[in-house]
Amino acid sequence: MTISTRHGTPIGARHKAAIAVLALNEEVAGEILAQLDDKELKALAAAVDELDLVPSDALVAVLDELVKAMAGPVSVARTGGAAYVRKLATQSLGADRAQRLFAPLTPAEPSPLELVRSARVKSLAELLAEEHPQIAAVVLSQLPARTAAQVLRAMPDERAADLTARVAAIEEIPESAVTEASEALARALAATGGLSSSDQRTEFDGLAFAAALLNELPAEQGDALLDRVGQQDAAIATRVREAMFTFEDLLRIDQRQMSPLLRAVQSEVLVMALQTAGEDLRAHLFGALSQRAAQTLKEDLAASKPRRISEVEAAQRQIVEAATRLAAEGQITMPPRGEG
């Protein structure tokens, strides 16, 4: 005979174990429960909660050797179900352990960092503007770039520039720093305290994050902010500006604008840089060349030997630097950034 739970699903091994406990007298059942660990007791209690009325013939099929000890159908309502198991657990394990074991689970409260991430942008900007700058930079680094950009837009210009420079200089973040910073912000504290050198750390590319953050801003506002960063730290501003435009961004430059750049780059550098480029970017660059020059580039690329990733990335950086230089000279127009 098929036995189902009150939800209509077939019973499993843990439900059969629950039926056995419900069928035994308290003394025997208590001795059995005393041999179970906490995980097993919780599984047993959950199985009892899921059981409905168990007919006598079903009991015989499940517990043939114990059927004589049963007076009739076992009803969860009649025996008290989980309450009965809790009673047995209290007798076998003691009140304190039973109470801890069967304490209702409460939903986990959101972490301080989750609270920070879900805060309103205006409120978050006001708090970070008053927070210790290093704490504010750590918190800002844990936000999505779009959200962080909105927070910066709501801050005074000098404060926004200072935090952008600090974020760009981050190379790793101790996990404890994230916890302390988010707790400090959530509780409106002024400082986080010292950090242990033994803290587990997470790698963080602050330069890329700062570049992504600025790319989310309208071009005029992003450029103004970067200029202020340059007033505080010219080297950081230069690195961020370079990181804001990547090799793949060449795809966004109009093909008619590409000629000065392709003339400024040596062919072997271009071949090396294209080894890891996507098909769309390759086609874009080929389309900016004459048919003969494009065919030559394709043949050179096909015949080129694989190079180290570091060498390819260096070649790509060289081309990006050339594009940035030509844009500063007015020879090409860089693609627009951000949203208006």
C-alpha cells in the first residue's frame, strides 16, 4: 500500500522512522531518541510534521514486527505529532538541549553590507560624505559601479574626487575591513580600528572599478571629476583615464576615425595585439584599412606565432595609449562615455 504525506508526496525512509517512533511506548522511544544526534532528531521531527493519518494496514506494511503494539491508526493529531517527539526529546536529552534543538528557525537578518547596498542613494551619499574617507572608500568599492557613480554625483566635488582617487589606489581589501566599514556605516560610527596582518584578503582591482565608475557618469561630469582627482594625484588620474578606455573600446571608434591610429601603430604591434581580440573588433579594424592592407594584416595574423598574454596585453596598451594621445591632439574622436 502506498502511504503519502499530508502534501500528497510518497513517504520516504525518514517518514517510516517517524512512524516507528510514534508507534512505540514513550520509554522505548525515548531510549531510541537518546541515541540520535541533533541532525537526525531534526529530520525526525520534520518527518513527523509531514505525516498525516496512517491506517493500520499501512502500519503493518511499514512496521510488521511492531503492529501488535499499536491500538489503531496512528494520527498525528491524536499523538501530538512533533509535540510528542519534543516531549520524548525533553525526557531523553534534557530541557535545555531539546529547547535548542527544536527552537523555530528565524529568518537571517540582512548583513550590514546588504543594508548599505540597499540604502537610498541620497542617504548613502550623506553618510559617506561624513564618514572617515578610508572607510567610505572601502564601502564605495563594495557597491555596483552604477550605484557608486550615483553616490558620487550626490557628493561635493572635492569629496567625490578624493574617494575616487582612494578607490583607484586599492589593490586588495581585507575581509574584516569590509565588515568593519559596513558596520561602521550602518551604525554611524566614526572609525573601524586596526586591521590584523593575518586577515584573509580579497583581490580588488580598484583602478578598473574607478574607471567603470567614471564611465557610468555623463562625460562632462566624469571629466570634471577626473580633473579634480588629477589635482590631488596626477599619477592616479592618468592611470584611471587610461583604464577608462580599453583595447576592446576601439570597436566604438568610427572606422573613418581609425586611419590616424593605424598609421601611428607598427604593424607587428597591431598583429600581436589582435591575437586575443574578438572577431567583431578584428572585422572593425580590417574594415578601416584598404582591401590590400586588410588582406596583408589577415595573412600576418594567420602566420604569427602565439605570444605570451603579457606581451599581447602590452601591445594592446600601446595601441590604447596611442589612441589616447591622438584624441588629446584632436586627430581622432574618442567614443562618448556614460549616460546623459
